[in-house]
Amino acid sequence: MKFDELVTTPKISVVMSVLNGEKYLHESIKSILDQTYNDFEFIIINDGSTDRTLEILGDYAARDPRFRIINNYQNMGVGYSRNIGNATARGEYIAIMDADDRSYPERFAKQVQFLDENPDVAVLGTSYIKARSDNYNRLMKRFNLPGLVRWKLIFHCELNNPSVMMRRTLISEEGFLYAEGIEGEDFDFFAKVSRKHKITNLEEPLHLYRWHDRNLTFVKASTFVTYNNLTISEQIKYYSGVEIPENLLDGFKFPQNLTNLSEARKIIAIVLLLLKSTEKWDLTVKESAAIMQDFLRILGIAAKAVKKRPMNLIASDGWGIFLRHYLQFQLTSTTQKTFKDSMRP
């Protein structure tokens, strides 16, 4: 018998990258050890920490054989560290975790159950609680329709990265990797995966995301914006074939800030092309309706910003796309209302 046959393969590989995380590390690790579903290995990559992080990790590894510690002798970045951890994972599923967050006890159990029951879903996030040190806590709801999540991933990252559980085959068989040397590598990763696979969320909040002044998204806010803009631009080009001009990107992301009618019309024209691309997505009726509803939301926000009626923002060559989707949306809404009315006593 070979040695690796003696090693029990866990259901989950938890992968965490940590850099100077001693402040919250115990709490984060404890939230994983307190999971009601405990068939996991815990792969932690120490990314060149200079505080007591490596010592803390060594203490846990000495007491629990599920811990596997990988030590980067210098800081290599989150993308590199996640790739190293994912490459050594043995579980059927990979659960992402951050060293300053907390997962609620039922997280793994509920995600495993969902992924077992839905083999067509490759990535599963959850809603979460955003917490700050000033006792601010906010529920951050995430959408649970795969088609809508795919649509939203054109505009922003619709997943809370450290709440995600995904199939290891994405890495071991399909070769998906996190981009290295950039910020916002999670957005880039999920955007590319969503082009081939279903991604969704559990509506229940199963993760606490800690927001503080040492968050990478806070410390490197400007570079996050730069790289997120690149991902958005790539998504727009992939689905619409259009290279969005840099001067339109902020209006695309934040239509409420538009002041120029011409720019508003150009942005709506691009969003209509994106809407057209969804016709090839094999969507359910519910997903199509949700995407159309989101388009109408964007159209309404842009129209209000430039003080025009929504229909004034649709160019002549966009009316065919709009009417095709709008009429289907109205038909769906009418059908659903009729059904609900027929069920009333």
C-alpha cells in the first residue's frame, strides 16, 4: 500500500492566507474549529509575517493533525498564496477563509449540503455580516440566482470571497488560477469562472466580514479600484464585444453620478448589448426576469441622474433588444400575478 493511500482524503480543504494576522488569528481559526461539519483539512499559508503569526500557527499544528502550514519566507501576495494552498488541497471542496474574519458554525454544513445536492453549481458564497470596530454591523445580502450572479459579476464582485466554497476540480482539472501580483484577484477569478460555470450564494448570512483599517481593500483602495476596473472592462468586452472608453467607466459603475445625457445614452447602449448577450446563457424564466429588472433599475437611475425620461436614453438601434426583453419580462410578471391571484381563496 502506498503512503498516500493511508492518508484520509477530507471532504473540505480550508485555505487561508495570512500576513501579520496575530490580532484576529485565534478568533478566525476557532470559528473554523467550531464548525458543526468537521471533515476538513486546514491549509494556512503564512505570507512572510513578521509578527507572532508563524508561532501561533505552529502551536495549532502541533495539537491538531488537520493543520497544514505553508511558510512563504517573504511576502508573495494573496494571489500567489491562494494558488499554493489550492494546489496542495486534497478535499472535494475548497473553502476560502480570511485570517481576520469569522465563519458561523453552520457554514460548512450548509454549503456542503447545497453543493452535494446541486452538482451544476461550481462556486457557492453566502450573505454575510459586515462588522466594524465601532459596533457597526450590517447585513449584506447576496443574490441566489446563478444567472443574476453572472450578470452582476459584470459590474462588481457579487461574492464575499472569504465566504466561498468551490469545487477543487476548478483548479485540479480546469486550471483556474488567481491572478498574482494584483489586488482584487477574487473578482477576476470569479468573473472568469462564471463564464463557464454556475455561481450562486446562500441567502443566509454565514460569515462575519471584519472591516478595519488594515484590510487590504482599505490599505490599497486605489489599486483595488484600478484592477477592479480592468476586470469590469474585460467583462464588458467579453460579453458585448465593446471596449468601454475609460471616461465612461465611472458612469457605468455609478450611473447615479452621471451628468451628461450623451454619456448616459452611450452607457445604456452598452448595457443593452450586455442584456442581449444573456440570450445565450440558458437562463430560467426567473433569472431572465431578475436580470431585466436590474436593467430597468440601471436605466431608471441613469435617467434620474440626467433628468430625462428613461425611454429618452435608449438609442434607435437599441429598441429591438429592449422591447424583446421588456415584453418577455411583462409577460412573465403578468403570468406570475395571474397564478398568484388564482391561488387566493
